[in-house]
Amino acid sequence: MGLNHLMASSVGVETSTLEFGHYIGFPLEYDHTDLPVHDTPPWYGKSLGEVWQGMRDRVQEGIDPEDFIIQINHPRDGFMAYLSQVGVTGYDMERSTPAMEMCNPQTEEIPCDFDSMELMNEKRFELLRTPTIGEMYMHNQCFEELMATTLKEEFKAGDGALCDNLRQPPHANCDSIGNDIATSPLKNLKLAELYAVQDHCTWHQEFAAEIGAGIDDLTLVQCKKQALDALKLLTVRYMMERTPEEQAAYYATTPETDIGCDYEKSLMGTTVNLDEEGALVAGCGGEDCVCEPCVCAIRPKCCLPPGHTDGVFGTGWDEECADVCLTQCHGGPTRPCTDKQQIFDDWFVFLNYGFNKTGIGNSDSHNTKAEAGLPRNWVKVSDDRPDIIDPSEVYRGIKEHRVLVSTGPFMDFTINGAGLGDTIVEPKGDLLHGTLKIQTASWFGIDRIEVYRNGNLETITRVNPEVTDIVDFNANINFPVPDEDSWYVVIAYGLDSKFLMSPVYQRIPLGKMLIPTIISLGAQSILISFQSVLKEVEGTLGSFLGEDGVQGLLGGFFGLSEMPDSFPMFPLALTNPIWVDVDGGGWKPPLYEPEDQLPDGTWPLPSFCSRACPVEQAVDEEGKTMVDENGDPVWGQSKCGLNQLCIPDSDGSNEGTCKIPIPANCVGSQI
């Protein structure tokens, strides 16, 4: 076609397993004689490690095998996803095999020797950040109203209007917020709080206008589509916006404070606790109130009855206790909805463990509805002319984290002259000197810039360029030299309506119901239709199912809540990290202590990864070695993660691998 001077290509393959996610390997040797699949690696009946090795064995001739890339696709997209399929909990990196995989031997052992992972796939902005419980509650309350109504009149404003709470101003100062910002002396995160109020006021105003527009000329179905479009845009904006409080709440989550997406539990402790007679009560609800231990550690009198108890003064759960719950213990709807964990948060935790996988973004274009290049990756190379470019330099650039992910904006970010993927060693002085330039095309723009350090949201810069501006931001940005080794990532995006990328880029059609949504809606129908049967099952298997019963079991797997999945396209770009080695002693991950470092100078893999381990036979409470009913040894946890055991690599071996073995009572185990 004569296009060699304009484009270059590399052969790869997407291996889409049904059991443990989708993966891409490249560059592959292309066998034109092997029709019709050209020697693609098989996956059925093979472990994940064998699938990846099958890709590596097919590396393109002449390419150094060390330059071969294994890429994880959409790691959190339901049962098509690596992290979701093997049951990884993002905030602590432990794993628990999901119900549908517990008898699948292919998920016993989970390798982690991949190179890159999709932080963004296609137009799935709802799969970027873990939503808050409040965001999911807001969305699903309105969604259920829209699905249930049979009256077109309910879409009009007024008494009994659908989703009326979302049509109202979300803050009392919506009328004055513009002036408040203009006259405010606040800076950085505090000023960003005011801008967030202004955003929310605007978003709800736009929602109210769109949900009720032209009702008389629309059918009921058209009214519902219009309302759903408005709702999904409102919700995904909230989900994309991040606040320091939301970020801190995610990192503070533990198994003890993880309440899934339970809105009622999230509210416990955020108001005074009174008994039936109106008197203050000690504590906020025991185990159901997950902020109680935190509050009582800060203010012990909250967990004592009013007055003196054994000489100790108590107040009961008064307003001060509720305030501590909200402001210091991450109480309220800002808690993360861990039923919907997403990849930005996973990646940040990866980086905090020194598990440095390159973040990428891909359009996953299988048809014209998913335009190629949205998102795309820019990889830094020495010469980017297509007819001259060295493909191996591109592969090495990916492995070295020299990648910018973007739906359109282009960012150039440096610290002390170092670029993406670089490490600054023992910086001098009190400041790190950064530069940031963001460029966009003349028909969209960005309005916010977030800088993250070790997962914490350090700065939010708000900008308001003209849509036609090419350079949306160009300035020096300085940071204090941190006390600990750190990484820095920049995310820039635009949520204002004037900056959206539609209609040049199409929205996902509302009629294109995504597979996880179909499963979720189907599971809800099952639960509704078989309530009596499920109650009998719960009565029989109650101790096995836990306090949430069948609905909890199925809900944890299917995700019984609707996610926004159709909206206009947003401009967004994010960098891979720049690392800072503060003392020059080698970069230390913030979630590890110096003694955790391995003899070879590396750091342990995150807990969910299967890794080599010394075999130790389990012991009981009396210190005696344990055997099963057949007299075979019961192997201990050793150095493995939660729910994993160190299984000998062969009979009698002192060396093993961390795995989650399938239960012995599995019948007809999958192969």
C-alpha cells in the first residue's frame, strides 16, 4: 500500500481464556503457512503460566526474548479479567478464589511475571477508579426508579418527579459558589474543594435539564433512554473525580472495615446514637459499625455510657464522636464500594509494593464503535519515524515505563530533568523541581490536573483554558523532597461539558449492553424470582454461606448493582511513574520494611502471587504436626499469602509453591 513511511506494525495475539482473563503477547512470529490461526498459542486445559510461556515460545525471530511483552487486558472487567477472576482484593493484595472458580485447578497457582497492564480499555471510564458507596447508591436508586416507571409524566419536574433528589442543587451555596471561588485565598486541595462544589452544582443542573427535556414529544422508551443518558453522565463524572478523602478512605480499608457496598452500614456512626428514650448510647453499633474501633481509640469516652463507669468518664456516641467517625475514621458514603474495585487503585497499590508493571491503555477495537486509538499509548523512543523506528526500542520502552496513556491530551512531565520511568537518586535541596506541559487538540481540553505520590493525592490544579487552546497548561511544579522513597504519577482530564470529545468520538451505544451488566441484571432477576427457594437453601447452608446468605454469595460474584456504561468521551491522560530514591540506598517500596528485602536485592511479590516458599508442615495448637484423614501431611501457610498453602513441588521436596488448592470435596473438577 506504500504506507511504510507513515506506519509500522508488530504482530501480536490476544488470548481470551474463559477461565482466567484475557492476555496479549508480542511480538510474535507470524506463520503464514499455518491456516487459519497462524500458530496462535493454545489455552484450553493449560494453566495461566503455561499460556504465557506458550506466547513467549513464539517470540518473533530475531527479537531478544527479554524484549517480549506479556500484557494483562482489562484486569477488572468481571469474569473476563485477571484480577477479578482470581479474586484479588485491591487494598491488601490478598486473594480468595471466587465461588465459580473454587473447583478449577487452573486458578490454584497464579503467576505474576507479566510486563504491562491495561489501566484503561476502550471507552470504559467507569472501570478506572473504585467508586464510593455513596456514588453507587445514588446511581442505583435513580436507575431503579427509571426502570420501574410506566408513566411518562413522572419525567417532568415537580411533585413525584423521578430522581427528584438529583434534580435539586447538591449544595446550599450553589448560587454563590462562583463568587466564593473568585474571592477565596485558599490554594491547592482546599481550593479544589470549592471547585468540586461548583462542578457538582453544574452537573446536577445539567442533569435536571436533560432528564426533563422535550418530554411531550417523546415516547416512554425515549424518555427512559434520555434519562439514563443523563444519569450515566452524572454518575461517571462523580466516579472519575477523586478527592483526597476518597483516596485516603480506600487505603485505610482493611478486611475488618470492608463493608462491600452497604450504604446503611456506611452511615453507622456518622450521627449521634440514641436509645428509644432519646438518651446517648455507648458505641455506634458494635461489629456492624466499622468506624467504632477507630473512634474509640481516638476518643475512648465515645464507647462508654454517659457519666462515670468505674471512675472513667464516658459521653456515649455524641456529636463529637460522629464527627471523628466522619473526619478521622473514613465513615460515611465516601468509603470505597469494594464490590466494584477498579484498576487505578490496584495499580497504585502494585507500585507501593514495588511491583512495577507498566500502565498502558488500549482501544480494544473490534468494530467501528470502538475507534482505534481511544485510548492510545505514547512510548518514548530516540527516533519515531515509522520507516526508521527500532521495534525493540519500543518494546524496551514499554518495559522501562516510558509510556504516556491518553485518550487525546499529550503530557510532558519531568522531575529534576528525569522523565517517565526514570529514578532520581539522592536529590539535593528541599524541593523537587518539576515541569509539566499539557497539549490538546483545538476541539477539547482538560480542566483538572492531579499529582499522586505513593498513591496519595498530593495536589489538584484546576485550569480553564479556551477549548481552542493547544497548550492547556505549561508551568513549573515543585514538590517538597519526601521523607521516604516515592513515585509520582500525573493524571489530567476534563469533565466540563465544553471539553468533551463527543461527537468526534462516539459514545458507547446504550443498546450495547455489556456482558457484566447483563449478568448483573440476570442475577437480580434470579434472586427476585426464587426468594422462597433461596430461603430454604439459606436455612440448610446458613453456616457455610455466612451472614449475607445466598444473596451475599451471588452478589459478591456477579456484582448486583448497575454501573454507568454509556456516556460521552472524556479527554484523559496519565503518566507512568517517576521514582525518587531519597537517600541513594536503592528504592524501597513504601509498603515494605528494609528487613523485607530479599537476598538478591529484590522485594517480595504481592501476596496474591504464587511464589516459591519453604515447605512447612502445619502444626496444631499443641505444636504437633498435622495430617489429614488419610494420614497425609497438612502443609502450612509458610510465607504465602492469605488462603494459600505452600505445596511441595514434588513428593518429599523442601521447596514448594504458594497455591490455593481446590477443595477436596469438589466433584467433577474442571480441567
